[in-house]
Amino acid sequence: MKPPLGFVKEFGEGEVCKLRKALYGLKQSPRAWFGRFTLAMQRYGYVQNDMIITRSDVEEIHQLRRNLFREFEMKDLGGLKYFLGIEVLRSRTGIFISQRKYVLDLLAETWMLDCKPIETPIQVNHKLKIEESGEPAEKKRYQRLVGKLIYLSHTRPDIAYAVGVVSQFMHQPQREHMEAVIRILRYLKGTSGLGIMFGRHGHLDIKAYTDVDWAGNPNDRRSTSGYLTLVGECEIDLAPSTPSPLKCDNRAAISISENPVQHDRTKHVEVDRHFIKEKWKMGLSRFRL
């Protein structure tokens, strides 16, 4: 065999070139390279492989770069500008991230680059639900579009609620649900340049917001809730790691969990019935009379 291009070592008598087939030219090559890279990262004390190096400690970043350059032949591309559809712009006032190109590509894919923009991503006070006689939509196309909108909502919190609504019908999309997705795309047509600005602030003030609708889903009476916590104008994740305890002394609610027949149609009874029966079937609750 001949040495690969760029290999300048002269072979002496009795020396051979051993090819690692797992790393070159086979279907398992990406997996083998991933394993090799993971081992190198773990050797230097890291537990997750991130291709973007970010840290408040600049010296730690330089040390990691030196370690990786010893392990691999790499090229430093400088500060982050574009990664996985996310555009990053730096200025004296802070960092702005957006997905403008991602939006334009999505509109081109759906033949909506020339569509008429709309001012809101979802119709006000309109409740989407699954109709028994509703016209079904193309399931794979619906799931693909909603999946891309979910990824887009990382930098577009203005569409987060609308995307959350349409994502509830991934298992059984209907024409009305697809029209709601198209409405979101029309809204994006006129707002493709929006994003999130992480401004420079010298404070660590804490702000928290929360909101919820009560039994807003007409199909199963589930509620939609949301929360946002900011520290120094930056969002942080404070999701609870353990389930929240629920204490109830309502004997009627306990009886409902064991009775598969329920004829009441009030919202209050529907909420109790759905919630309690779901937790009881999952084995998360036990009731004693």
C-alpha cells in the first residue's frame, strides 16, 4: 500500500504502515472518532464533549486548547459566529443570538418565502383541539415542521407558546392544526431578524415570572403552565429535580380514581378525574379510605 497524502515519514527496511480501518473509510468511522475524542476529553477531567469551548476562566480555555492540540491536529476558528443554525454577534453592549438563516431556510423549504406576513403567531382566544370528524393532516410533514419550530424557539421566545400549543397534536394532527403551523411560519416571515440580546450588566438582580391557564385543554383538561427566572437579566433553569408532593383530603376525588365510569361534565370534576387517574395508573399515588 502507499502512504496517505501528507504523510512524510520515510519507511525503513522492515517497517510497515498499519491502517486503522475503524477510523478511515468505513460506516463506523464517525462512531470510532467520537469514542477517540471522548477518551481524550475524559483524560483531562471533562465529563461531556462540547465542540463549543466556553467558560468564564480564560486560562482554563487556553489550557484545554493546548491539551487538544497535543491530542489532535486541529484548527482554531476563533470566536463563535455560527453553530448549528444559531448566529452569534458580539458588540460592546452584549451578545446577540438569532436564527435568521434557519428561518429563511425553513420558509424556502415550505415554499413560503413570498407569503404574506402576519402580526401574531397564534390566533387570540382560539382553542385548538382534536375534532372527531376533523380532516387529518400529513403526519410526517407536520411532525417535521413542528420539530424545527421547537428548535427555533430556543432563540425566539415570542413563538414559544404557539409552538407549545401545536406540539400537543403531534400524534394526531388535523388540518386546523396544520393551519396553525402555517400561521407561525407567516409570522416568522415578517420577524426573521429577531433574536435574544444578552446585555452587559453589573448586577445580579433576581426576577421571576410565572403564569398558568386552568384546564385550558378541551380534550383532556390539562393546564398549560410556564415560568421564567432571570439572574442579572440572564435566564436560568430552576426545574425541580423531584416530584412536588400533593396532599388531598377529598374523599370524592379518591373514589373517582377507582371508578372508571364518570358522567359529570363540569370542568372541576374533569380536572380531578384526569389528574388522579393518571397518577394512580402510573403507580405514583396510593389511596386509603
